[in-house]
Amino acid sequence: MIWQDLGNPWNPWQELNKLQEDLNRAFSGARTANVHDYPPINVWANEESAVCTAEIPGVDPADIEVSVVHDTVTVKGTRRPEELQEGERYHRRERGFGDFTRTLRLPFVVAQKDVAARVSKGVLQIVLPRAEEDRPKRIAVQLA
Amino acid sequence: MADDTKTLQQADVQTGEVMERRSAANKVFKPRADIFETADAIVVVADMPGVDESSVDITLEKNILTIEGRVEPGHPEGYRLSHREYEVGNYSRAFALSDEVSREGIEATVKGGVLRLTLPKAGPARARKIPVQGE
């Protein structure tokens, strides 16, 4: 896969923001402000894999679905509202609830079978190893 | 029933939806909170991702209830941050309690990064009978 000018060192992560914006626009219809997309996701990376973390306090792990297709990660889930009994009422309501979907495109193909996701203290962590066939290979140059 | 603001007022010690304050190296955020009232308690539910029961502090001084949470920055080893949509920091928020809330029996639990505080309502103020003595 050729990313930019091959003159620059391979740094696909700069592309991520743009890709993210494109994807959000494509998937979210009229919404433009991707700052408000839920949940917020941070991406950590090295040459061999990426780690995505997302803050999802109060979301039941059973209500989260992570799927990976090629280089695209999708996190779907539901944050359930508190069920108030009759006679109970809110004084203040700042926490949101409802269904959410986030899609993130990585600059490499992911080894689907090795993806691991876990939730701890309301933070989702997804480890996404780069597919073996997608890693750079050293090609020996032979003398003619 | 007292009106909302009287029952549980948010202390205006801090302003802004997400308060950011530098303290040492960590930022401090104001957690989003829901407050609802049941028959016998006021319940405060606050989003504090990254916090568990050992890293949350709840203090009640006079009528100010303060919730604080410490979060380990914990970035994955051997990785560098390449895309950031949220920042990790500690949490702090204060609420002013009215006399309707009992100072005893406040319960707190943390589950899945959500703090849940149950503040029992004080029983109806007992009318103190003052005996009038005859001559």
C-alpha cells in the first residue's frame, strides 16, 4: 500500500485524523462535529500493533460489540439509562445514554483472530495486531 | 418536598462543564453526574472512567460533599500516542448538601467506572416537645 510520496518516511498516523473525519462524515449523516462522537477513542501504536482505548463508564461489557474488517475497527454498544421507579425523579441529568457506534480506520490490515478486547474500570481497551502479511518485508538485493 | 436546588445544590466552587485545573502533572476533570431522588434517599451517579473503589475519596466537611478520583495515566508500554480524543486525568467535584440529607449512612459504590452515592434522607425533623409545667 502506498500512502503518500515515498520520499517521506512511512508515517501513516498523520493520516488517521483525516480518515477519522472522513469516516465520521460518511457514517453519521448530518453530524459534522466529531468531537462529540461517543465514545472518545485514543489510539496508541507501534510498528506491529495498535491499542485503542475508549472511555465507556457504565456500559455493560455484554452490551459492547467490537468488530474488525481488514483495517477498520467498529465499536458498537448501548449505554442503558437508569431505570427510575415510580415517584422517583431527576434533579440533575448530565450523563447521556443510548446506542453508539464508532468506526476507526487503521493504517494497516489487522490480524483479525488476534484481536483482544477487554473492559476495566469503565475503559475499553482493544489490542489490534498488524496482520503478518501486511508487515514490511526485507527484500534482499542480489548482485547481478 | 423541598425544591431541587434546596435539596442538593451544586457548590459553585468550580465552574465550567469540564473543569480543567493543573495540579502537579495531572489534569483534574469534573465528572458528569446524574442526581435523582427516591423515596428515602438522594442518589448521585457520576461517570469516572479509570477509577475503582480504591482510588476514589469521598469527604463530607460541614455541608460540602466532595468526590475525588485518582486515575493512573497508564499508557500501554512500547506504544506511542497517535490519535487522541480524550485526556486522562483525576476527577473532582463538590456538592452542597441541605439538612434534608442525613450525615450518617452515606453509601458509595464504584462499578465500571461509575460512582454511585446513596445519601439517605434525614427523617422528618422531630418536633421537640417542651413540657409546660404547672404551677
